[in-house]
Amino acid sequence: VAKDLGLQLPELSDRAVRLLDKGRTQYFTLHGKTGHLVTAERIDREQLCRLVEQCVLRCELIVEGEM
């Protein structure tokens, strides 16, 4: 995420970069030392998308300040 946004790792915390997942469970998080987007917990496709062929999890990335 840091690389894709063109930010250095310290800027992730300086700019209060955070992820917002829709729903009750947060499936993704930012790894503080690498800036990588990682899964926060095991994701069970069968439980989330039982009757849907294409399973999509959406989240938003919020970055404070101008890019």
C-alpha cells in the first residue's frame, strides 16, 4: 500500500492511513513495518459467499492530507 501510494513507511502513521471494511468484521489490516495489506484473520469463502460464484470483499483506504 505504501509503495502504491508513493509514501514512505513513516508517512502511513503520520497521515493516519487506515482501512475501513463494510460490515462487522475487519478482514484486512496494514502491516505497520512493511506497509503491506494483509488479512487480519482467516477468511472463509464458503461462509461469506455461499450462494455467489464470485466472492468480493471490499474495503476503503483513508489517507489524511493531500496526495
